[in-house]
Amino acid sequence: MNLDAVRRLADAVLYEGYILYPYRASAAKNRSRWQFGVIMAPGYAASDPSESSFAQTECVLEHTGRPMVKVLLRFLQVQRRTAEGTGAGAAAPAWDEAVEREVLFSLGGGELLGPGGTREFAIPGGEDREPPGREATGAAGGTVRRRKPLAGVISVHAAPVPGPWQAIRLQVRVENRTAADPAPRLRDEALPTALVAAHLIMTVFGGEFISMTDPPEWAKPAVIGCDNVGAWPVLADPDGGRRVMLSSPIILYDHPELAPESPGELYDGTEIDEILTLRTLALADEEKLEARATDPRAAALIDRVESLDAQAMQRLHGTMYSGASGAGRAPSSGALSSGASGAGRAPSSGALSSGASGGGPWWDPDADAAVHPDTDSVMIGGHRVARGSRVRLRPGLRRSDAQDMFLAGRIAEVQAVLLDVDDNPYLAVSLADDPDEDIRISHGRFLYFMTDEVEACEAVPAEAVPSEAVPAEAVPAEAVPAEAGPTEAMPAEAMPAEAGQ
């Protein structure tokens, strides 16, 4: 099985947070590194309760009778770079680089369904010396890169799932058994003996993994009983199947993908590529020079963003669609009532076409007379809700924004009634009791809620609503985007983010 696509995704996990903007060693955010998937040596982990010397993955798989599992452990070995000697241009600044390491362990047949197995591994240490560059004047020593030896073990065990199912609960445990004498006292001293950004790519033959986030009913008790420590397994088969599982220290969803618009790694999956690219381009020449000297990956990053053309930058800005020439946007299904004409919107044609010869935007708000966010209304619980209406916020269970706990139950004023790209109505609102809300309104900074996430506060009779209006409850629940949140939402042309988001 070709795992290249999974490896590219796993590389985003491997190097997440490796070096952060502004990509120079002197930046404060780059002085405390290696935060994800760190498996410490047991000597240091014993003295620091916030650290661990192992990571454990448990998941469920169904099989045909004699399954085989291949476990690929991937991690970074810290390589400490120091400068020796003096003189201008003698060496690069002190910095922790990294060397990629992999350990493969296969187990199948009677072993997997029986006693299980273990695989010990050892990663050699080493020292590399690089003489000072030609530009160095009177320098001696140069750059030294040192790696400490590492040792560990992978253990794989399986237990049958009770019931008629031909399934097992698989456990893969990775332990760091590096013996450091004396044991490091500080985290910075312990990092060279750690397995950093450790994660697993697991492949099953003669069976299929069960989704840990959306298991079938029969597998839910077994999934609930799984104990995952320092990692979370998700389906990652490139073709959408269930034969590959990625167990990552960063929680992902099943079948995660890298944004195709992203031209390369920026080492910060929580940022938006376009914004981070523009900020990097805005660095002063001196800052870029320092970043290039900090790490070869930072140098390659700066070279890449400086080489982006207008077309590449447009892809970063968002996904663009084009519709029929001069036709504007296809009308909606009629969930909105137009305040301009008193009539509901015409039924939708059901599809948007792409690649038209018109060359214009797929929807032009100035050309679509059926859209009036300031006057459109929607039915919620038998009441007409439009701009100026007051609603009580009831964030739904499908949302995942931590800010919801501060918004639940609060009163908000509707600023606009809008439609998403699937013609589902939603509301732009502002909090009624925030003293600075007028500033946010003047800048168009609103919170966004689907219609089933609010309650109407004003009892407007249903008879006052045009007969063509369709209640918001008629919108299918499955059509509502799961990622809808109360944060200051961006347009539908969402900027692509790196992997894990």
C-alpha cells in the first residue's frame, strides 16, 4: 500500500510548531520548543508530573480471521547545534535542529491474536563538525551538531471484543527507555533524550479499523473502553477506506487532508496561510537574514514565500467559483422572505455550474436583486426575525468553540439575515449588552448563528409573515455546517489552513 499521502499529512504533525513566525532563534516564542508528542526519558519524566515516558494508542478493528498489523513509529531526534570559536561569521547561532527517525514493527497471525509482541529499538547518537565558512575572519571551531543515543520499545497487544463480532481492541504502546545518567534536571536538558512529535501510522491487512469518532452501534462499548494516552487515532486511508490509522498527538478528524491551496509548510497549523505568508514577506531584510541563519527549514520557507506569484497568492486568498455568464447566483429554496418585494424568493435550480465563459464571480450581491440582508426575514419558532429583532443565543451541540459557554443565554440583536453557499439561512448578530458593540457594528464585526441556534424574543404573529416564507425549521439539520461557530466568521471563501486545523 502506498502511504505517501499519509506521510505528507503526518509530516505536518511531525513539524507542527518546529519553528514559529518570525522564524528566528531570538524570538521569544522560539525559546520554548517541542510541545507536541514529546515522550521523555523515564529519569526526567519521574521528576516532572507534566511529562510522560510513554504514549499509548488503543483502537478497534474488525478482521477476517488472521489479521496482520504494521506499525510505523515516526519521531524527531533532537540535534543540538552549538557554535565554537570566535570571529565574524564563525558559525550559526545555537539552535536545536531535528533528525527524522522511523521504526517499523509488524505483527500478525497467531502472535497478534495471542500473546502479542514487542520490538526494542536503539537510535545511535553522534557528533558532526562543520568548519567555519570562508567569510569567517580569524575563526576557529565552527559549528558542532550533537545527538544523544535513544532507546525504546514498541509493544502491540490485542484483546477480543465481547460478542459475536470478529473484532479486537488493539493496543500499541511506545515507551522511551533511554537511560540518562545523571537524570536531567531541566526540560531543556532532557529534550535531547526524548522522542519528539512521536506518532504512529498503522496499517491492517485482513481487516479494517473502526472509526473512533463515529463507530457503529455494535462497536461503541469497545471504543468507549479504549484508553488513549498522548495520542488519538483517526482513519487516514488515502482512498477513504479503513485500512490505515494515524495516531497523532494532535487531535484530528477522520480522513484529514492538507489544503491543496497551501504551497508548503509554515509550521503553524493554527494560522491562516495567507496572513502568515504576508507577515513573513513584510519582515525586514535583517530579520530574514537572521531567520535564514537560524534553521535550513526557515531559510527554505522564506525562499518559498518570496517566490510566490500572483496566482499562488490568489489561491491562498480562497477558493473561487464561477457561475453562468451574467446570471448571478442561483435563487434559494425559499427559506427567506424578501422584505423588498413582500414575496418569497424563487425556488432554486438545484445546482451551480462552474467553468462558464462569463469569467465573473459566482455570486455578485449587487447583481442579485433577490438578496437583501438588511430587509430579508426568516421564520423562527413561528416568529418573523429580521434586522433589528432580538434573539436569545442557544449554541448547538454540534459547535466546538469554547466561547460558546460565554454566549449561551445572552440576548443579541440581528444585524442581517444571510444565506450560506448551500442556501441555508443564518444570522449575523451583535450582543445587546456589550458597551462597545457599536464599534464592532461599524466595522461589520458580527457573531454568526444558524437559525436553530437562537430563540426569538419578540412575539411577532405568524400572520404578519408573507405566505411564501418557509420556517427555518424546514432546513435539514444535516445541511448545517458542523464548523459553524460564534467567532467573527469569514466569508465562504475561507482561507486554507495547514493540517491538523
